[in-house]
Amino acid sequence: MLPEEDLSRLEEDKYYLFQIVGFSVVTESGERVGSVKDVLFIKDNDLLVIERGGTEILIPFTDAICAAVNLEAREIVIRPPEGLLDLNEI
């Protein structure tokens, strides 16, 4: 637990995972999914916890699903496989 100002500077387009909490999540077609509430660190596959209309859904934080992380817009663009947004409500 370090103060943010004590963390190492990262290369351009790199970020710490805690920095994406609060980012909007949208699909490639522009549909708003929700916002990042948390990141779960699970062996071999981190998961985004997305707040969506009073519920939470889990989205694997992988290159195959997360197409882009836009730091300036505070937005993550995803390409979810069919049914992902409906199946994993917790």
C-alpha cells in the first residue's frame, strides 16, 4: 500500500489496475454495459466486476474480450461473446 505519487511511472498506454475502477464499460457497438466497480485477481485470469443496473456482472479482463482501455475517456471497450452479459450476473 503506497501512496499513488510513490508508484513508478508507467509507459504511455499502461496503467495500474486500481486506476480503471470507475471507468465506463461499453461494447464495440456503443452499448453501455456499466462501470467498473472492482477487479478480482484470480490465477491466470483477472475479472472486472461491473456494476450494471443494480446488479454486478463479471467480465474476464483478457485481450480477447477487452478490446481497448481508453485512459483519457475513462472507458473500456469490450467485445463480449454472445450471452456473457446475461449469464454471469451475481
